[in-house]
Amino acid sequence: MNPPAASRSVAIRHDWTLAEVEALYALPLSDLILEAQRVHRACHEPNTVQLSTLLSVKTGACPEDCAYCPQSAHYDTGLERESLLELEEVRECARRARGAGATRFCMGAAYRSPRPKQLDAICAMVREVSALGLETCATLGMLTPAQALELKSAGLDYYNHNLDTSEAFYGAIITTRTYRDRLDTLAAVRAAGLKVCCGGILGMGESRRDRAQLLATLANLPEHPESVPINELVQVPGTPLYGAERIDPFEFVRTVAVARVLMPRAHVRLSAGRTQMSDELQALCFLAGANSIFHGEKLLTTGNPDVDHDRRLLERLGLRPEVVAPGSAAPEPEEPLALCGSPSHDAQPAVDA
């Protein structure tokens, strides 16, 4: 849906200073939420939530050492390695997601960077999912400009590649690829004409300044990401971050609100960690400008609230699913969204989702 004409009254900036972002964080929570709601209603249809579904199409044995990730080959988390899913299984999962109300389908694979045959298989999946009328998204690790163009030619709409945290804190979380590697992938994706999905993970031991710097980096990209996933760390035994102190819920809400103010037209998505959030916390996040969730029973290898629970929550809050285009109707649920791919595992979504 195109943003309302009122969006012209909201300044789209790419020159945010760290001091300005920290000042937003320091506002009384009610003032910050009020500003986030003003921006949100100027740029988005109010009381709507985009429903997306995420599927792990290749699970485990990732060579990266992301400290939050159960799919890393560096840690023993009990997660079984699985091969790339067959095309028919991906198609069926996408069909079920569409039937449960999702309008976007994201495919994640635990790669550092896909090899040619792997990318060919992913491109075939993209074509099949696109043929179902769903927006398509993929997260496959780092991409070269040529790989990004190949995905674009296959019909991919979005590419997800999170920055995860601030550049200053990044080395405490990941050592096998650099912050510049991630920024280069984002640049390749943009140059190919793909839309960008990029956000971070909260609760990894980062400071408020790290959270502010992450959002400033995203907001100061040449173009804002169209989707900004805000994840709460899901702690997994066997990973270095198991036992980390959970982020304060109000700090999580503040981060959602600041993301909304800085990137007015982006979809701000509640991603990992919703199973450990109360309905009341999620409601505050929607009030603070979140307007997208991952819909379905799991996220790559992690649990997620079931479809019926999400449907009831949205109904209780008076929220409705976002439609893809003006005048089109949201899909009617055909059947419950069954588990697809690998078994649910109480784990942080890996790769970059």
C-alpha cells in the first residue's frame, strides 16, 4: 500500500547524529510513543500489520561464529544439520503460509555465501513462491553484486541481511565476517534493485549507545531499509550468549519507537523473541510503531507464537492484516499453518533474519 499523502509532512532524513538518536531514547516513554505514532500514521495505514512467514530451507553447519546462533558449526547446541529442502516442500509451505494470511514469504539458508548450484536452487524456489502471488524474501549470507542480480532476475523482492548491532560492539558478537562485509552486501543488494530488510538483535549485552548507533547506521544508509526487523535475543544453551541478561521490556519498546521515528516509511517488524514477550508488551510495540510480524509456528529454528494466538491478539487490539495493494482483500485463512521444514527448536533465528 502506498503511504498516505500526509507522509509528505514527515521529513525523510539520512543525516541523523548519534546525539540526536540518543536524545530520542532519553525522552519520557509516553512522549516518544506519541511522536512515533504521529510519524507512523503519517506514513502508514493505521491499525494494520504486515504478516510474513519465514522458512529455513537449509539448516545448520554454518561456518560463521555468530554468538547468538544455534546453526553455527562452532557450537554444540544439539541442532541437527539438514540439507536444502526440496522445491515441492518449499512450495507447499508457501501455499500454507498464504492460506494462513501471510503476504510475504522469506527463505533462509545457513550459508556464509551461497555457491552457484545452491543459488540456482534458491532461485527456483523464488520463482515458485512468486508464482503463488506472495512477496519473496531470502537471507543467504553475503552476496556478490552478480549473485544479487541473479536473485533479482529470478523475481526476488527483498533480501534480508542484518547488521545485528553497532559497529563498535560487533566484534564481541561475530569474528568471521566484518561489519564492512555486511555493508557491502547491502550495497550489492541495492545496486541490483532489490528491496532491503535489515535490522538487529537486542539483549546481547550491548549498551543503549550501541542500539542508538545501530539505528543511526540504518537510518543514514543512502536509502532506508524497507523492512527493519527488531529481534530480542532467544538464548540457546551451547551458544556464548546463553545466560545473558535480558533487555528491559521498556527499552525494547523504546528501540521500536526510535526506529519508527528515524525510518518513517519502513515496516518495523517484531521478529525473534515474541514467544517470550507478553501480549501487553507486543501491544506496546504496535503502539510504538511496529507494523509487521513473522507469522507461523517457527522462525528458522526457533519457536514462534502460533497462528491462532496471533489472530486472537490482533483481534483483541483491533488490528487487521495489511493487504498487498489498495483494493485487494487479505487472504482468507484456508487451514492452520503447519510446521514446515526442520523441527521447531527453541533457538535464535540464525543466518540474518
